Amino acid sequence: MSLLEVNDLCIEFPSRHGIAVAVKGVSFTVEKGEVLGLVGESGAGKSTVGNAIIDLLSAPGRVAGGKVTLSEETISGLSSEDIRKVRGRRIGFIFQDPMTSLNPLLTIETQLTETIIENLGFNGKQAFERAIEMLKSVGIPEPELRIKQYPHQFSGGMRQRVVIAIALAGEPELIIADEPTTALDVSIQSQILDLIRTLCKEREVGCVFVTHDMGVIANVTDRVAVMYMGELVELGTTEQILQRPEHPYTQSLISAVPRTDVKLHRFPRVEYIEKAETKAIDVKNHWLGQREDFGELKGDALLGGKTLLDVKNVELKFETQSAFFKKNRKYVTASDNVTFQIKDGETFGLVGESGSGKSTIARVIAGLYKPDAGSIEFAGRDITHLSERERMPFRRQIQMVFQNPYSSMNARMTVNDIIAEPIRFHKLAESEQKIRQITADLLDHVGLGQKSGIKYPHEFSGGQRQRISIARALATRPRFLICDEPTSALDVSVQAQILNLLKDLQDELGLTMLFISHDLPVIRQMCDRVGVMRYGTLVEVEETEKLFETPQHEYSRKLIELMPRVDQLSRAGLDIEEHREPALA
Amino acid sequence: MLLFLFRRLMQGLVVMFVISLISFSIQDNLGDPLREMVGQSVSEAERQQLRDELGLNDPFLTQYGRFITKAVQGDLGTSYFFKEPALDVILGKMPATLELVFAATLIIIIISVPAGVYCAIRPNSMLTRAILGISILGISVPVFLTAIFSIYLFSIELGWLPSYGRGDQLVPLFARWETGFLTSDGLKHLVLPAVSLASIMLPLFIRLIRSEMVEALSTEYVKFAKAKGLTKTRVYFLHALKNTMLPVITVGGVQIGTMVAYTILTETVFQWPGMGFLFLEAVNRVDTPLIVAYLIVVGGVFVVVNTLVDLIYGLINPTVKLAGGNA
């Protein structure tokens, strides 16, 4: 008999407009000591399944049918008091964000011992000893000291260890982990994944591992269940799913995963993704192609090879503690002597973990922060200390695409107005009619269709919004585009489309790009050269392929080693780049 | 901690200085103090002489300079009517007001916390709807109406409770503090004024606690607490309620300070011998030193209450460092 059996589970969310079925007839089993991956994109219903097992669906969701058994005992449809006794004691739960899943006002001791006392019936002293033991087993140094502290005194990775300790404190038979590493940096992610896997194997605990990340799946799971729109479309061993996916959705999902082993020319076009037909524009004759005032580089702008952006010894400190006396003030160095050049027409990547100063550099280049020292030269001109008026033409030429497509657009403006605003502001077109024509062309070009111009941002999905952001950035006819984590809020299949779009645009318009990401596989797919950042310093700058094959700096080597590997992924139908193309296609 | 208190003291001094300046500068617009002090028969020449003696004819800055020099030494002027130091008069009336505010605060806490938590936990029950409906009514009805209506019902028609004053069975505590908390007669006198005073703030607190609790219940750590297998009681009353109370303490502290000011209406209706009643009388008598002293004392109460609130907040919330730059 299996440890956990889920049979024909159906979950629905009743609302004013009728009943939305979130999960349709899902069945799977988990054995003792086995890690089952539950994978799918947002809206697939994978987290809903995890929550439904322990009856923690958010209102108004309800289980409409099916049966869940744990060690041959039915746990679906129990009274709220009976299911409470299953939670913690028999099924442990790990949530996605360790920053929010611990109560900020209670010490780690309170939060850990209350679980032990409730589930194992220990007295206070036994529970305390047990808690120390648990913290040790998840690798928290000096547990006697740390247990008295509050969550905010722990880093993200340490907090997730505490969450795991709490989840295991009641000696459960099964753990449900809902995206447990999504909010963490790669180096911490690999430690946490190792920890979960080891603990499951050692203690013979079954695990349902919910994630959207194929790299994580490849590293931690024994078997994988793939979900799409509330249905379980394929279930098999991890090896089979990754190498020989059978269902077309699984195939398309796998082909959209940014690869770590080879560079693709373009991600394959696949079904099962929101439809987007891009319409090509004849750039030579179109407004978008007629760029102006490029300074001394005008004319040979498309020849490539020359340095467009020169970042010289940039330093920037932020004050973290203010004080009356200068010597008492504390600073954090966000950027320390950073120097690199970006050639005209190339895509330069900046990679690093959170807090490494990648975004700070982007903002310095865009003129949003003033550096304390050093300079930024754009097309041969120092733009570090320009006045607002002098900076205006450079603002037009340097555009940014931000990480979060939900917060970077004014919700009260139509898409037409959002895209037209920079054109109007910089007075780039003669007439309102011309502006409307340009806006419509841009929308066609990024694959949204000109009809979507009259809608408002909230009517679009995350991927579509990111297309709007890109269209807006293109509206000033920029020559330099800064993309700050443009796809990290998006699903893989949508990410693949956005990355394809960026590559297409670059080829057609000859854009130069600074591409910032913490995601190494994405960097490999997008960039010609890469800079690796850590604690505000640039530790290595190298051509992408060289960096991934033979990293020089110790830190780059570590990053690349820790990157979840998906080498064994199926290569069917991929458009692999045989030889690295020159900087400009 | 010490640095925090020092900073607060400094900020408090600035606030007190501004209050004194404002209250002192409006006193000329309150009327002629001499009209109330002396009879009709006093001649204009004598009035001028009296004005000179009182220093009312000096330039504003001279008057203010004189006032502030004395104020720093604890002398806020002498009441024209009582012929006593204004500060002593006010401090003599303060216990009555503080007891009233304290009783009202107790009523607010005892009712609003359970009611607010209940409304958050059972959003769809009939009782929740009733509580929220009545609270809207409570916000809209002015305090003097509540007071007059409750006097009519409980004192006149039913005869259960006295309608005015503090009664005559007060127990002296120390100095000039006489308390009504220790005798049943004193407590009976306290009921109607305290309930009326509480009625303005109570709906606000219920709604505040309800919305903060709803917010706390939707957080990940409450969901995680449930997933740990904890009982509902512990999830609601430890994990959720503690986080609910943080914003409630901040807003609540300011509101309780405001309540000291609201007592003017309540004390007048119930003839409660406190500071608010005294202030109204002082305005009628154009007793400017007393008015100025009252404004300064109430300002001081505000500053003290706010500092206490911030201290308590710092004790509950471990992420706040009291010495921090933004304190």
C-alpha cells in the first residue's frame, strides 16, 4: 500500500459567475521515502492540490469529489478538529516564502516548541531539548543561542531551515513542500534541496514537492506529475519525463526551459501557450528604423564592434544608519569600483545573487542613481553629471524594462496612452495621427495586436504586460535597452516567448542590451558576454560560452556548479546554435 | 532606549514650546478679562491702571517672555477667578478627568477586542452584521445626544443611576487625588459618563480591530500555524491577535489622548467636576491664564501618552529598535 493515495480529486471555487473548477480528477500516489514532483505553470492547480490534502484551501475553495488516504486511512472529508490532528503530526507543510511563513513577533523557540508540544505531547523542557535537536539536524549553527531569537534576525535560507525544522518537528509521515526554494538564491537553494532530500531518505518520509522549476525537479524528485489547467496530464519517473516526455504539453514545457548545456538560436514555438502572432515591420522604411541624433557614432551605428557604453570605476554607497557624526554613520557598498564596456549591438549580461548590486548598476546607467565616484560614458560622452535638460536625449536613447510587469504600468491609462506617452513627451512624431499609427504598429510588432490598445493593463496576463513594457521601451526609438530581470516573474513558456521577442527585436533594430538576471540558464541563452557580480564588485567578465565551459573566478565556478542542472532534458525539436554568432547577427 | 527617551524629551519640549506660543497668542481674542473681573461701576481710568498692573498693555513679546520665564519654573500664571495658581487648579481637577478617561478606556478594551476578533473570525454570521451595523450608528450619533438620552432612560425613567457629578463618597488617595473607584456610589456615578465617552471611540476600535485581524488571518504565518496542527484558539489568540494589536496600539494611543479633549462635552452634560468642565467655565469667564494652562497641560498629556505608546510598541515588536534614527 502506498503512503499517500490521492484518488480522482476535484476542487472547485464557487463564485458569482458560476463555479470555477480548479482541479479535475487528479490521482497519484506517494511511497515512503519518495519525493514526488508536482509541476506545472501558474494556474495549473498544483498548489491547490497540496493545500486540499490538509484542508487548507483558501475560501471559497472546496473539495468537490475524490478521496485522499494516508496509510490506508481516509483523511478527506474529516471534521475540522480531526484534520487538525493530521496536520503537523502526520503531514508537515513547507511554504514558499520563508520571509512570511514565520510569525515576526514570536521567538523561534515559541514557534518550534508549540508545534512539538501540540503534536508529540511533550512537556516544556522535553520540547525545548527536542527543538534544539531539530535545529541542529537542519544545520543551524549555535542552536541554543539562535533559538531565543526572532525571525528577522535570520537570513532567508536560515528561515527556510527553521520552517523545515518546524515541518518535521511532529515526526510526520509525509511532507508537502510548496515551492520551498523559489524565493531563495541558487547557492541556498541547492543546500535546502539537499536537506529536504536527505531528510526524506533518512527518515523514510514521503514528500510531495510542488514547483514550477524543471531544474529543481531534475535535482530532487524520484517521480514527476505534470499538471496543466487543473488536470494531471502525465505521470512518470523523473528521467522519463525529462528525457522522453509523451504528452505534448510536457514536451512543450520542457522545450521552453532555458538550457544550461547548449545555446539555442531561438526557443521552439509551441502550442499550449497564450497565442501571440508577431507582425514584422519593414524597419528600413518605418519610423522605428529612422533613428536620430546618435552623436558621433551616427552612420556606423550598425557596423558594430565599437564601445557604446563605458562604465568606469563606478562606486555607490547607501547609508544604512544615519547619525549626526560622520564617523558613526554606517553604509552598505552597493557598487564598488565596477568597470565594464558594452559594445554596440551586443547583449551584455549581469548575473549575481540577490544583493550583489546588479540592479544598482542598471539604475546608475539609466541615471536614476548618481554614483559617488566613477563615470558612465555613452557613445563617447560622459553622462554621469548631466543636468536634467542635458540628459533628456540620453534618457530617450536608454530605456528600461522592469522586473515586475504588474507594478510598472499606470493602471488608469489605456495601453495606447502608456505606449504613446514617451513619444508625446519627447515630441518624436509630428501629428497625433502618426502617433496612433506608431502605437498600433508597435503593438502588432510585440504580438498583442493593435486592438488591445484600447484596453487597460489589468486586462492582460503577466506575459502580455511584459510585452506592453517592451513596446513602451521601444517607443522612444532607443539604441540601448536595459532589461532588469524581465522574465523572472513569468512562467517558463511565457518566458521563452518574451526572450524570443527580445532576440528578434535586437536583430531587427540593432539594439544594444544590458540583460540582468539571477537565472544562469537564461543568461546563457541571451547574452554574448557576461559579468559576474558579488557584494557590489564585478568578479569576472567573460564571453558567455567561455564562462559556462571554463569559468575562471572561484565564485563563478561555484555559481555554475550550483545551478540546477537539466542536462538530460530531451533535445527533440530544438534549434541549437552550432557556432556562436558574432556579436551582431 | 535611553537615547530614545532623550530624543523624545527633546521633541516633546519643541512641541510644548509651539503649543505655548499658539495658546498664548490666541488669548487676546478670547474677550476682555477685566469685564468679568471687576464690576460695572469701575471707571475706565481704574481699568487702565489694573491693565497696567496685570501687564496686559505690554507688547506681545514682553508678555510672552514673562510668561515663558515663569512657565519654565512651573508657574503658568494665576487664575483670575480662583485667585490661585492656574496649574494647581487644573491639577486639582485632573484626577476626575483621568478616572473618567480610564474607565472609558477599560470599557472600550473589554468590548472592542472580543467584538472585533469575533467579527473577523465569523465574517458572515448574523451577530457580526449586527455589531457592524450598530457601530455605524455609534459613529454617527454625537456624544451629547447619547449622554442626554442615557440620562433620560437610566436616571429619570428607570432611576437606576445618578445623572450628574461624582457623588459625595470619594476616598482620598494622596495629595488632592480623590477617587470614586473604591465606593459603590462613586462607581455608580462613573457608569453613565464613562459609557457615553466610550461610545464615540468604541465603534472605531471594533472596526479597526476587525480589519487588522482579517488582515492578520490572511497572512502566510497564520496559514503555516494552522498547518503545524495548532488549535484554533492558539492560532487566533496568539499568532493572529498579537499581530493585530500592533497597529491598534499606535492608533489607539493617539485616540485615548484625544479622549482627554473629548471630555469637555461629556463632563459638561454630566456636570462632572473635571478639567473639561473647568475649561468651559474658564472660557465663559475669560480666565485667560487658566485657558492657556489647560491647553498646555492637555498638550503635555498628549506627548506623554504618545511616548508611552511608542515604548509599548517597541516592547511588543522585536523588529523595532527604539534608539533607531526614525524613532
